[in-house]
Amino acid sequence: MSFSYGRKQCLDLKLTDPILLSRLDNGETISKDCILTISLGAPFRRKQSDILFCWKMIAGVIEL
């Protein structure tokens, strides 16, 4: 799911809200005006020499 603030494209994040995922799978659309709950996944690194990263994901969406 990608979103913007004003005219600026902000981020493209994985959507994990099960209710919204179900609605989108059924072909429904959502309002352009929403409040997003952004969560961080557990820290991880691909190899020992990498720095730790956390995935950012949309955990919940509230349509206005």
C-alpha cells in the first residue's frame, strides 16, 4: 500500500490489516482519507556484518 501526504509520495508499505485485506480482496475500494497505524517488525539482519533493520508495515487503517 502506498500513500502520500499532500502531493508528496511518502512510502510504499506492506499492509497487514486483515479486515482491510479481506475487503480489498473482494474488490472494495477505500476512502482516500484514512488514519494509518504504522508498526515496526522485529529487528533483523541478513548477515552478521549487516546493521539491524526493522520492517515498517501498516497494521491498521481507519477510514474517515
